[in-house]
Amino acid sequence: MCEVGLEGDPPRVLDCAALKAALETGKATLENLIISVQSYSWSDLWYEDPMPKTGIRGTLNSLRDFENLVELEIPIVLLMGMDPGGKQPLNRRLPRNVRSLCLRDDISPFKAYRWSSEAVLEVLHTFVRDRLGHYPELKALGLILNDNHEDAGKFWLAIFQDVCQSAGIRPKIS
């Protein structure tokens, strides 16, 4: 476990620029990366202020130049932002050699979290559809949904499984 880019007393802001800078120091050898965002007080997590006192500041935006990264588990908001209306698709944010990708929705209790199951699946469907020329090594695609996720029903999970299986990718759901 590594606490990077946390500010305050107690630490309350995850600064993605600081996290990215810390990751950059080991990118030549980094092969597996699991990032999970946990909070002891979800009520403290607000993001609407551009310089929040609590929560997450910024995004990692892209890990594309992490050429040795083959296994990645990450909250979707750290790559794509709090709002699913981001301009850059997922397939431009990941390293080419990734074999296993798992998107998490750890912070779905966040007040400003706008990633519905439908929005996450739309991003994943586009990624799977466009991955052939970009991610030839991709073998597994995962989704970890928070228990509090409003619409994480069997319907969305079945769609996720169908999307993966139709592309020959092993789905992982937690």
C-alpha cells in the first residue's frame, strides 16, 4: 500500500498529478498496478470545487507510455475523470501491452460521481470494439462494482459479459 499525493491532516485529497509523478519513477519496470481509492468518511468527499478540500484532484489521464504495464486495476475516474463526458476514449489512455484491465467504481458514493453502469459499459464496449489494432495482448477485462452502485443489476452485468465474450476476452466481475 502506498499513500501518494494525499494532503491535509488527516489526508483528505488524492492529487492525481502527484500520484502520476510517483508512478513515473518506476514506469520502466512497472508490470502490475492495482489502485483502489478508499475513504473512511464518504460524506467528506466532494469534488465540485476545482481545488477541493477533500476527494480527488485531477486525473491520471493516460498511462500510455507505461510500456511494461501488462496488468492494470484502476478506478475509472482516475483515468477518465468524474464525468463520463470526457473527450479522450479509453483506448488512448492505456499502454499497448496491457493484457488484463479491470475498472473499479470505488468512489460511486461520491456526490459528484456520474458514472452509471450504463456509462461504464458504453466506455468498455467502445474500448472492446476498437481494441483490435491497439491492444492485441488484451485477454481479460474486469469490472468491480461497489455494493452501493445504484443500477448494478444483473442486466448490466449480462451485457458486460456478452461484450467481452463476443470479442474473445475473458470477463471478470467482482
